[in-house]
Amino acid sequence: MKNIAVFASGGGSDLQAIIDACKSGRLDARVCVVISNNSGSMALQRARNEGIPAFHFSARVIGDSATLEKRIHDTLLEQQTDLVFLAGYLKKMGPGVLSTYENRIYNIHPSLLPKYGGEGMFGINVHRAVLEAGETETGITIHRVSGEYDTGEIIAQRKVSVLDDDTPEALAARVLAQEHVFIVEVLSVIVAGHFA
């Protein structure tokens, strides 16, 4: 059974999908720790509700980036983390974490990368950009994490149709519903060692 560390900045609904899949046996893993850069993140509350260690680490609280990264790195090691999953986490991973967990850090992004990725492309911004560009389809990408936003090796993608009357909010809701399913499917394959 693999220990998964989940990083999240917001509501944590993808985290909840992972937790539920672990509890039901659909995913042969456990969430060993949840880390957020946002003290008000619902992800932290979801973790605490499940008895999962939950930590708020941010530059505002800890100070310099080297100390912040060391705290994150040490916490991952202390919790015996096997792989890291970024589920709506809006900060870059530091070089120490990237090195220790090389090829074992994954991110989920709400577009078909390389389209609509990069700095500032998160949440509703992505869906607004998709609609403004007149795309007929968008989707979800799960990729390995590198030192730059949304540039790592693409592991899996799922397409989602854009409807004629879509608003950014309606599109976001439809993509998110698919994320909850897709994240478990892909993590099951990762945990089984097929993307090693």
C-alpha cells in the first residue's frame, strides 16, 4: 500500500475523491499527510475530519523559502511518503522535494496541456480562457511535476466537451466532476507501478 501526500490550496474536493477511493478499496493507498499553503483551505479541514495529519506551510508563516522547503521536505519524509499528488496546489515545489521525489510528484490540471497552462492558469482562469478562445473541447491532464508550472511529462488526459451555452462556472463544474473520477483511475495505475 502506497502512502500519498496530497497538496491542496483550496476546497479539496479532489482530495476528498482520493480519500474516499482509499477508504472504499478502489485505491490501494492511503493519504498519509495533507499540506496546504492556505490556512483557510477546506482541504485541511477535510484531512482533519478523516484523522489525516494536516499542515499549513506558507512563506507568510515560516519566512524564507529555504526554511519553508525544508519543513515541507522533512514532513514528507516523516510521514513516509511514497508519492506526492498536487490537487489544486498553487505553489511550485522546491528543488529538494523535486529531487527526493523525482518522477513521483504528480499534478492535476483542468485543461488539455500544453494548452492553457503556466503561471496564473488555475481555477476559473483556465475555463474562461478556453471559452474566450472558442475551443470545442477541453479536459483534464495529469502530469509529472517539474520545476516550472504545468510543464512535466503528461501521464494521462481526458477530454470534456465545451457546450455552446457554457459559462466559465458551468464548464468548471463539469470538468471538476470528471476530475473526481479521473484522478482515482489514474492514481490506481500510478500506485500499481505502471508509470514508474
